[in-house]
Amino acid sequence: MKRLGIIELLKLHLILIRIPFVLLGTFLCGRWSKRANNRPLTRVAADRIAYFILSRLSIRQLQAISGSSLNAFATWAEKSKVERIVDELGNDSRLMWVGSKYADYVVIYCHGGGFVGPLSDFQIEFWHRIQQALKTRGVEVGVAILQYSTYPTAFPTQMNQLHSAIRRVTSMGVPPSKICLAGDSAGGNIILQLLGHILHPSSFLAPSIPNGDLANLAGICLISPWTLPSSIRDEDDSFDLVPAGTLGHWMDTYLAATPEAHHIYVQHEIAPQTWYDGLDKIAQRILITAGRKEVLYGSIVKLFEAMEKAHPDVEMDVQENGVHCDVMFDIATKSKIPHSREEIIANWLHASFELQVDDEL
């Protein structure tokens, strides 16, 4: 991406210097704001700052201050005193391993970020916590984080990169039945793209995927998956930390060069109710989580209803007063107290992998 011009830099700094005043206002009045909902004031402030920044910065400005996924992973690994293991996949993508890459089971994780932002340290730490929770229950899980291409690279590159990641893990001797796919927000969307291509192959997207590559996965975990079309601009975002208008703009940008006939692979709300027929052959279990106050809530419910018709084991967990990817953002404020949804996700993954143990006995 080209460097920011003088005007872009000036506008960026004018926005950033307002952050201390936004923080001050939040600490003075935040307890009475819509975003409070009995949350710690630090979390209210973090949500307010996220909304402030995301509603004002352009994609180029946001990327200029965000760094890269690889750097975020390297910094987290050094701080956490864990080995930095990175597998090159080619085509500007990598697998970054949290813990051993030779565990019995693997979670392949696609991070959120609207297809414009990189991996964040709190997302890595979230999956590290889940990994440790499973370890205490006797289940060794490797977490493989996919570094995928972001703006200006668009659809269907990210979907193909995810497929490459799955093929790399299975080539290591891990069968699909011991793999869970997980993604939040745009990362969840990438997983949905791949499911759509498996069920409705298109030569525009990629060659058809062999049946053995993605059959009988242990599970799929979707955290606040991004499914809504760009009409999301009309949704009420007064409680959420991600502006509806920003999500709409990012979606328009992501699909700008994609023929409208293929938008269905990304904008799942426009898919027919039969879109997921055959899903039960791809994954054994599916978990979808959402916050009732997030702008994506209505579309996530529709996704759940469509999947539930096609699969006998689809579970949806809704957090009252929760916002977009709520389970992860407490960690962004350095909270050491586990979020209530961490245990739900850990329990679901534990049950998913335990089913494989039972099948082997």
C-alpha cells in the first residue's frame, strides 16, 4: 500500500489527538452511557475509543497505524515467552502456531478485522486461554492462526488461503475429524465463503475442492460472524463498538471488483434457505455466538436458522447486552477475569474433540 499523503496524515493526527478528550468524557460520563451495561469503566472506554476511531479513519489510515499480523504474533510470542512457529503457505499467507503444531487436535483460526485490519494481540491471547483451558481437561490442542491477505486484496483470495491452511494441517497427518475451524467477524465470513464454495462450486472462485479435504470436520465455531450486506448502514449501532456505516463501507470495498452473481458467497443474508443443504457432511457440530446488542445480531440469527435446517447439531449462544465479538474485547483491556463466554466456547470445543475420542474407542 502506498504511504499516506500529507493531507491524509494531517487528518489522521487531527483524529488521534482527540482521543484523550474522548477518554476523559467517557471516564466522567461513561457509567451512564448506553454502552455501560454494568461493564468495567475500562471496557466502556475501550469500546468508545474503538467506535470513535473506526467511524473516522479511512481504510488506508487504519492500516497505517495497525502494523501487521506477523508483527503482532511475534510481539505476543516474545511477551508470553512461547516459541514463535510460523509455516509459510505461499500466496502471502502463513500459519502462526500458538503452542505445539504437533498436538492431537488443531483449531484453525481466522481472525476478524473487516478484511482491512491485521491480527491483534488480544485475539491471540483469547485462543491461548482457550488452549490452556482445554489442556487442564486433558485435551492437547494446537492453535493455527491464519495470516491472510487484507485490503487491497479482495475476494476470493482469503477463501483460497484458508483452504491452503487446511490442506497444510491435514498433510501433517491430522485428519479433518480432529480439526475445528474457528473465526470471528470477517474471519467467520471467510469460513462461510469456503462452505459456500464446497456446497456450490464455482470456477470463478477456485477449482472444486476434493471431497476428502473438507469432510467430517470436528466442528466449526463462528464468533459474531459477519454475514450482513452493505445495507447494514441502516442498523442501530448505538450500543456496539463497530459502526454500522464502517462495516457497510468495508463490505462495499471488499466486493468492489467481484461480479454481483458471486456476492452470495460473502453476503450470506442474501443466500436462499437451502444454501447450506449438505452442511452435515462437512462438519459434525457447529457453534454460533452473538451479542444481542451488536448490529449483526439479526443477520446472525438468520444464519443460525438456515444452518439449523441443514444440520442436526447447530447451537447458538446469545449474550444479553453483548456486542460484536464481546468475548474477546475484555482481553483488550487487559482483564484477567475470564469472560462468561470463554467457558462456553471451551466446553463446546472440549465436547467436539471428545466425540472423536469416543469414536476411536
